[in-house]
Amino acid sequence: MDKKLHEYILKNWKNTIRDNKEILPKPYTVPCMKEVFINFYYWDTYFINLGLFEAGLVEQVRNNLDDMVFFLDKYGYIPNADSLLYRSQPPLFTRAVYDLYKYSNDLEVIHRYKDAILKEFKFWKEKRMTPIGLNAYSSDEPKEGLLHNRYWLSKRIGCNEVELAVDEEIFGRDLLAIAESGMDFTIRFKEGKNRFVAHEFAHLDLNCLLYDAEMKASEMFNLIGDKDTSIRLEKEAIKRKELMDKYMLDKESGIYYDYNFERNHLSYFKTGVCLYPYFSGISNDKKAAKQLFNDFMLPFGLSVGVAREEEDYLQWDYPHMWPANTCLAYMGYKKIGLDKEADMIKEKYMDALEQNFKTTGGLWEKYDASSGKISTTSEYETPEMMGWVAGVYEYFLTH
């Protein structure tokens, strides 16, 4: 542990809290202390909460969850951000409630959030389904917004002629679906020369998160005596795993991938989402997990992608190390008993933060796992960030 970095984080949590009743009823946390990402962001908040627990700021964890309930009551889902309202982000609300329940050992936590949990399930199961019974990210953006986002996002990521020739609404929705995944942008949905055919796929990370949520919600509803809901959610989780094993599992390697249900094949790319089955309980295959560890581990940390011959790397791609993926990978390797690999993931992440803190005096959104430096991408300048960067560091200190 770097004592100065730890103290810096504890000192600055307060600078990430906003209290604006015109936006949300309770004080809420934001990723950056100033500039860039200074709104509420959904999946960032889960990892921020991990750090808030470690700092004893449990009331702020409750505030964050209460603000998510506000969104669920108002929209029927938790938006990407308070300013990005037509899409959600990876569904970590149930897991966040479960964390608070386990921390407090108080059944009142479950009673307080049980209705909101069911509302979020309703959204994903009614608005984000594929024909094969698994889920996929998408967007409810109106046509005008689709065209606007297609225009500026295609400039941000440098789209090619094939991509720009796709119907503008379809391409706009594909880009926003990937934004809903939180991994904007990634190579995982590439077909031919189009890197962003998200609507053809069932998405591995989303189904892992929903399986995890269904199982945790089933446990919580059982604890408060709602047996019927508990049994129903467990059955839905079991059915989901059966479908994931059918469509997403490469039987030869034991590795799970996104699945293209229109072309009937697995994604061609290993990305960070291939690690999601381990923390979520979908897989405990140590051989496959070790293979993925070898694929993703670079000299200075866990990359979210692997090197390829062509170098059209995006920011959720080789060689970038992101806090969210690093944390979930660590949890997964610990869960299936690969402690050596888990500890290496944690130690390299912490070392990268500590070394860059010594030279810059701050924390940064993502790091380069091949060099140990702050990541640089063509999409936007890497911002200085507390948020999930600090949350995961603090979590790693005690786990």
C-alpha cells in the first residue's frame, strides 16, 4: 500500500459527492472531481461504492442506491448517466444492494430495495431480449438522437467506408448499444469490415451480470420470506445458464464468448468479457481461466484485449487496463480458487496506480498494461479520475 495514495483517496472522496436536488434527491458520487465526467454514472457507481465501504462512508452508499431507485421509479430503468437518458449501463444494482446487505447484515436493506430490484429485471427482460432468449444491449434513443450520435461517435472512433454505408439508424443504435455496455468502444462485435454489429449478438457480459443478479436476488427474497419470487428468479437463472452453455460456450476451450445469433457463430475475439463467467458463477473451469489469464496478462497488468495483427485498437481493447474489468476478473479468479492469478491481477493494478501517482500526483481513468503508463487513445484524452479507479484500489487493500 502507498500510504500517500491511500490518504489522497480518503481525503478526496468528498470532492466526488454532488448535492443537486434538481438532478437527484440524495447526494450522489461522480467519477471525476472536476471537469469531464462530473455527472452520475451507473456502473461507475458500483465500483465507487466498494471504495466507500472501505472508507466507512456507508451512508453515501445508501444515497447512491436511493438515487438509483429514483431513476427506476421515474423511468423504469437506471440510465447511463443523469444526462444520458435513453440507455442504461451494465446492471449492477442488485449486486450493489446485495453488497450493502452483506456489509450491514440487515434484512431491512432487502425490504427497502426489493421492488426496485424487480423493476430493473422487468426492463432488461422486456426491452433488451434477443430471439434466442438471451439479452443484448440496445438503446431507446429516438431517431433524431440516433442520427446525431451516429454522426459524432463515428467521427470520434474514425469509422470506415463500410461502417458509414450502414443504414444510419441501425448504425446509430449499434453504437449506442455498445455505449450501454459501458465498453465504448470494443472490437468484440466485428463482422467483416464493420466493427460494430452489436444488434446481431447476444452479449456475454450482460447475461453474466443478469445471472448473478437473479441468483443474488433469489437468495435475498428467500431471506425475507418471499419464496415464490425466490423460486421464480432461481428458475430464470438456471434457464439463462442453460442457454449460455448452448450458445456462448466454446466446448473445446471451455471459454465463453458473445454469440452472433443471426450468423450462428461465436464472436471471433477474446475480450475482457470472457472473464465475466467466473465472478458471476457461470463457470469454474480453471483450465479455461488460466488460458485467459495468459492471454490478457501483460507486464504491467490485465489488458481488456489481446494483440492482433491489425492495429485498429479501441479504448476497451489491447493494451488498456480498466478498473471495472480488473476488479471483476480478480473477484472471479478468487471465486474459483485461482488465488495466485487473482493476487497478480490485484498487485499489478495497485502498482500501476502507485507508480503513476508518484509522478503525476493523481489517479487516471485507465492505464497501459504493456508499459505501466497512463493510457492514451485516439478517442479522447484520458482524464484524471477518482471514481472507480480509487474504489477498486481501496477494495484491493483489504481483499
